Amino acid sequence: MDQQFETRLDYTEVFTISSSGMLKACPQVKEPINIIGGTGGMIRSNKDDSYTPLICGGDVEGVAKQNYCYSLLGNPVPVGELMHERFGAASIVVNNGTALWVTGGYDHKTTWDQSGTELIQLDNSGSGSTFLTSPSWPLPQAMSFHCIQKLDGGNKAIIYGGESFGKYVPLLSDAWIINLKADNDESTWTKVASMSAARKEHICGVLKVGMAEIVVAAGGTWKFDYTELILDIVEMLRIEDGSPAGDWNTGPKLPVPLFGAGGATTEDQTRLFVAGGTISFMPEENSRDVYSLHCEGILDCEWTKSELELWDSRASSVLLILPSLSRLDDILYSSNET
């Protein structure tokens, strides 16, 4: 019987992105710990507008889920601690870029998905090297391996897809929107149109076309009973003034069926980058490819394959984009996972 071996990567690959979407490789960054299934974001300091690439939760060394947060820069020690262990959580940066809102995921104690969420924010009272956490709005239901994205300039957020309460339960096609600017007592999730394909571990992003925003759900896995498929299906939801304008529509298919890939949108929301991911179950095969999605119009979107590849194939990774002060180039971080 053939044996399969999982390689844990302990470095971050870094690229610069030109205004035309071209990539250029930069030196690799050694990472503090081997993590898969984590979540993260670029957190801005109120003191000097510097950014910290932060990764939280996930599975460490294949042993246990964990609740620590690590900076991808600096010493290999935790800079913060979530209140709960979270694997397969999803997050967005909020509070003008100074906090990470971590949602859902599950832990190793119960293997149950969580409906709770929490904020992790830079502690400006000291050296600025530590983070503090606090509870936040709960999700409309427990979930993991879902997507969350900001809408309407950060005033709202949308969550869609994922898994709830175990691997033998049907996946989610549902989508909800919440107003992030309302008081806690007044913020409620509003259910909107559902995707046609239930999915988890899909790629997500929000692109801007004119005055409209386009929510993207690409790939992922679909399953029913014991049948599981890798999807190349892409669905898009048009958002106008923070609210859906109709149902989900079919977008251009991914170049290959894909799940567990890192996804990140450029600061101007003109390109969604996708790196790595799993393209086959048997045998299990991860990708080194990098793709980008660009839309000239609502119904005029196209995938482009980058000439550059990742150094190693990897999946269950985190992809982050550091805004450039010049606004000419962004920096693309592809984190350490398998």
C-alpha cells in the first residue's frame, strides 16, 4: 500500500504586484511555526501606520488546534492569544485596519463548529508588539471553512458557504450580511440570496466594477453523504450600496477544480489573486500555480495564470496583501502551510 506524506512548510513566499497585475518574487521569510488551516490579516498600527502580517489559529504540527496569533515578522513567539482554539476560521480586518475579526472555526476538544467570534487588536499601551482579544457579534449559526468579506467600504460584511456541525452534514450555500457600524445590540445578520452550489474551503473575494461590488465564490468542495467533489464553479453576487442586486450569477470557471487555496484581493479591488490549493483527492495533489481574476464589467471577467509559480505546492494556506504606501505596488504574502 502506498504511503502518503504531508510536508509542513515553515516559510512565507513574498511577491510584489505591479499595477498591471504582474508578479515579481522577493526573498522568502522564515516563519515562527508550521500551521495549516489558520486565518489572518494585515493589522495597521495607530502609532505609525505600519502593518503587521498576522496569522491566528489553525492546526500546529498536525497535533492539535491552537489559539495563538503570530506575526510573520520578528521573533517566533506568539504576539496574541485568541479566546478559543479555531481551525478553519475566517477573518477580516476591521476598525480602520487596526483589528482582526475572527469568526467561526472548530476546536479539537469537541470538533464542533463555533458560532462565536472575537476581535484581536494591537495593544497600543505598550511597545505595540502584543495584541488583545475581546468577544464580538456571534455568527447566525455555527460554521467553519466559510468565507467572510467586507462590503460598502467596510461598513458591512458578508459571510457565505462553509460547513456546520460535522463532516457528514450537508454543506452551506447560505449567505448573510451584517452592518458593522451599528451598535452591538442593533447589529443583526440578514439572510440574502443563497448560492446554487453549497461549498466549503472555497476562494473568496470582492471586486469593484464601477460603483458596484462583485462578491466571488470560486471552487471549494461539494459533498453529499460520502461523495465529495472538487469544484471549478464560480458564482458572483452583485452588491449595490451595500445590498445585493439580484441573485448569484455564474462566473468564469476556475482554470482547474480547486479548494483550500489562498485568496486575496488587491487594495483597489481590481484583482483577486489565488495561490496554491488542492486539485486532486486521489492521489492528493497540491498546486504551485498562481491565478488572478480581473473584471472589466459585470459579465466580463477573466482568469489569468501567472508566469511565476510558488516555490512549493501548498494548500490550506493564508494569502495576505500588504498595501503599498506608494499605491503602485502591493506585496503578496503566501503563508507557510502545507
